[in-house]
Amino acid sequence: MMTRRSTGKTRIARSLWYMAKGAAELRSAPLPRPKPGEATVRTLFSGISRGTERLVFHGAVGESEWERMRGPNQEGAFPFPVKYGYCATGIVEEGPADLLGKTVFCLHPHQDQFVVPGAQLVPVADGVPARRATLTANMETALNALWDSGAGAGDRMVIVGAGVVGLLVTALATRLPGAEVIVVDVDASRAAVAQSLGARFALPKDVPADVDVAFHASATSAGLNTAINCAGFEGTVVEMSWYGDKPVRADLGGIFHSRRLKLVSSQVGHVATSRRPRWSYRRRVEMAARLLDIPGLDALVAEEVAFNDTPRELPRILGSGARGLAPVIRYPQA
């Protein structure tokens, strides 16, 4: 059954487009009426993925990845112009009766209202604010990485890189019974967040050795090699970073072979091998949404930018060397 709240007037949606290297603008376009099974969502917040969208903003998505990097509901094409993003939360204003009025998450670019099939919408879990729910896609990445790692109860784990994804892995890893989790980062200001999630914190010079699993999420060669050097005999190093077209130097001499280390790529585009026979993409994203029930994760959504100000603010937020956790766009209706 389709339920509508509509005035009958032509509606205009505004969206953020990456136009050229280091430049973005807001564009307007008519918003279509939802067809049966579709829903209109009024956006409250959308998260900026600082790592991925920095590459998009600077035209650093390698040509070989242009098709694989296409996001759901993306318009345009790499390198430019492109409407990109995948961390939107909002309220269903018209559409299927079972979704009407609900707060939902959607893999959608930055846009103030949009129409998508209802099947693309994931209800936000009770008690999870819409602002925090913008972390759903990143939590899905973190969950997939934990599955790829094979980590279990009692394991000693290191997470190198206390960015959003690294800290979400931390939030999951510390829930494993008896697990010992150490977060490693060059920025000592991340210690408080890591500790609030139940982990210890260390600078790279103080990294532990002989851990069972080392996750790497800093997108730097130095971070990857720190993770390799942490791993114990026949330990696993999970590489979560995406480098775009940037070459990476990995130290595969020294202990890498003598300790018989396993270097595992983890990428969210496929469900982890260990779960793939039983888990669909839908089941995984629904679980990710439920796992955001940790109030301490609000600290990861660290900066708020008004939608109207995004073209002016993006060069700062996504500039080379820009620091901070997850920036979030607040829409006028929030």
C-alpha cells in the first residue's frame, strides 16, 4: 500500500556535486514523484567519508576503479562532475505504509530530499539518533573486517589508525569476551575516544608485539608496516585502507616471512568469505545499524556543517592533511 503526503506542486531537490579537483557546488533538479514501492526521504544528516571522499574531491580515484567505485544512486561519472556520497539518514515522508514516518539510513549522495525504492532503506534502530546513524556504512565496513580477521574471544588485537573505521572496529572488538584491544595512532588526542570504547591506546613507538590480529586503517605505508610488525607468529594483518591511485610501500622482508604472517584484504563490496553463504548485503547492513547502539560512538561524529555551506567548507574538511573524525552535514529540516 502506498501512502502519500503531497501538495501536488513540483518539488525541487538540491544536491552536492564534485565539479573539478578541489571544487564543489550545490545543484538543483526536479524531484520525481515516488512510484509504487518507492519512498520520498527528507534528509536530516549525511556523513562525509573523509578518506573516500577526499580521493573523490581531489580526483584521485584511479581510472581502473571508476566503475567499481560507483555508489548506489550516484549521478555523473568519475573523475568529474559526480554526485557522490553514501551515508544519509532522514525521515520517510511518503511511500510504503510500513516506512512512513520512520527514520531510515540510505546509501545515497548528499541531497536534501530524494526518492528511492523502499528496499534500499534501512530503519534506524530504536535509541540510535539520526546523526549517529550516518555511521552505518562505516560500521558495515568494520563488521566485515572483523569477520575477515577471524578474531575471537580472548584474542589480543591491535588497530592501527584511530579514524572512524578504526574506532568502529575497536567498538566491535572490545565486545568480544576477554579480548585485549590496543589502538595505535600518531595523534595522542584520540586516546580518550579509544579508552571510552574499552581499548588501550599507544603511540607507534610503544606498539605491542606478538598480537593475534592487527587491523590497519590509517591509509599510510608507515601504518601498514606498524601493523605488520605487531603481528605474532602466523598472525593476521587485515588491510582496510583504500589508497586510490597512491603507491604503497609494504615491508615484506624482516619478520613477514619468518613469522609466516597472513596479509588479508578487507573490502566492504563483498560480504566476508566466512559469512557469504548465509549473509546477504541486507542482513549485514541491518546488523550494522543495530550495532550503533553504543552512545560513545557519538564522539566519532565530531564536526557538523550546514548543507548550504558545504561547497565553501569542503576544501578545508577534505584538504590534504585535514584532521578530525567524521564530519556530518546537517540539513535545514533537521
